[in-house]
Amino acid sequence: MRKVFIKSVLFCFFVLGILVIFNPAGQIQKVLEKISVDRQGPRLKVLLHLQGQVEIDKGQLLQGNQLALPIKSLEKISVPSPLIVEDQSLKRIKIRVADQETVYVIFEFKTPVPYFIATDVPSGYEMVFIEKSSLSSSEVAYPQVKPSLKLAPPSPPVEREFGPHRIELGFASGITLIKDTVFKELYGQEMVSFRGEYAVVLPLPLNTLDLWLGICYARKDGESSYLKDKINFQLWRFSYALRYLYSFSRFTAYLGPGLDLVIYREKYPPEFLIPSTYGRELGFHVQGGIHIYLIPSLSLDLKLKYNFLKTMANQIEVDLGGAEASLGLRFGFGR
């Protein structure tokens, strides 16, 4: 059975590898990390520190001694707006979100916008502003004048953060341990299990609570205690839980109680007096674990779950409780 569990874990990593191969852009966020300003005599150097591949269009002159630089495909902005600059010509730098695709970096000068040289550098995008008299004609970059440019009103920076999504779907496999002594004699202690999951974050501040639903299936072949005939045990566990979430960096830890509806069936060989035993029972559990975000919409889920359940089968008390340990993948949608 351990070989089956190892194969299940390898399958999860295989699916993860396929997702990474076919979604390479998701591996690196497109971030405007910071803006540095450096005055070097008559030249003013402004460096936009960028991570990931973005598209930058020509600068556009605005009224009031302003220059707007359009940047497309940004996913996160870590620069405060406005950014006050202590310089003899540059007054401040503002960030404006025009739409889902375009963000404008706006340079506001105390005097008319000077000419500039714009180049791509390894750390991002560099603009050097200087008086026209200090440049050759081949170096001068003439901004494109578009007086009719309309910008959206100021809004908070748009960020793609790691953490819980409004809706999350997942698949996991792991090992279920059964406490009952007779079960251990017939089947051994552990069963390989497979589980599908659905979670929705409650509309509360900071995304601190979610409702979790899970459907788990496990089966095990064994032998009867006397004649060593082949027998089979199958278990379905329908679970519900309310979980507390705590997010930090690329991780979200969770802990909470829940209820279980367990349906089980034990099948016997034809020579037995009864073909099978069937039952269902309500139980409860406590679960905890951690999500490790690989990209904002995809995470690994490490879960520990302890079940409490006792039932009667053929007038014998059976303890179907025990621990579960699983590893899975989760896909998030919406914020």
C-alpha cells in the first residue's frame, strides 16, 4: 500500500510539473518594485526597478508639466503614490491605474518637461532627463504629445497577493489509519485514500474563515481470520468543517473542527452466509495543515486530520476513527 501512496504523491508532482511547463509566465510576477532617483549634475536619472517582462510605451505629455509613462501587464505595484522627490526640477512621481492592463507612472516637474533618454537596463527601465543643449540630436527622445489623454482617478495599487482565494478546488491522496483492533488484524492499520475538496472563504475582513467540504474514498483488501478468504472493505467519508486561516508570505495555515458522514461496506466471499455488511454513521474530526503557494492560484496542501467515529457492525462495536495524512494540490479562483 505504501507503493500506491508513493505513486499518488508522484502523480501530484507530475500534474504540478505539467502546469509549470505550460504556464511559465506564472512563475515570475511582473512587479514594479521601487523607483530610485539620482541627480548627477545636470542629469537626472530615474530607474524603474521591474521584475518580469512588461511592455512600456512612449511617454505622453500632459498638462501641468507632466509626463505619463504607460506600463502594461503589471501584476503588482510596491511603490507608494505619490512619491515625493527632493530635486530642483522633479517635484513628485505618481502612480495611476488606467485599466486592468495599463498603469501610468506620471512624472510631475516644476518646470516644462525636459528631454530624456530612455533605455532598458538589466534591473528595469532607466530614464535620464537633461537639458537639450547637453544632448546630441540622435539622443533626444521627443515625448508623444496627447493632450486628450484621460486617466482614471487615483486608486490603491493593484496587487496579486499570495493567500486564500474566494473559491478553491483541490485533489489529495494520503494514508488513513483505522484504530479498531479487529480491523487491524484483518486488513492492517493503514488504507490509501483519495479526496476531492471544495472551500469557500467567508466574506469577513482579512480572509480568516472558510467553509471546507471534502469527499474521501478508501478501500482495502484483507483476509478472514479463520479460513483466510479474501474480503474487501470500502469507506466513503463526506466531511464538512469550519476553519480558521492565518496567512503569511507564501503560506496559509489552517485549523478547525468538522463533521463527518461515513458510509462503509465490507464484502465477503460467496460461501459466507451474508454477502456484505453495510452501514453509515455520523462522526466528527479536527483538522489542521498548511497551504504552500507556488503561484498565486496554485498551492500544495499538507493536511493532518483526526477522525472520531464508533459504530455497530454485526452487533460488534467498531472504532473507525483514526488519523489521516495527505498531500494535495489546490486551485484558487477569485478574491
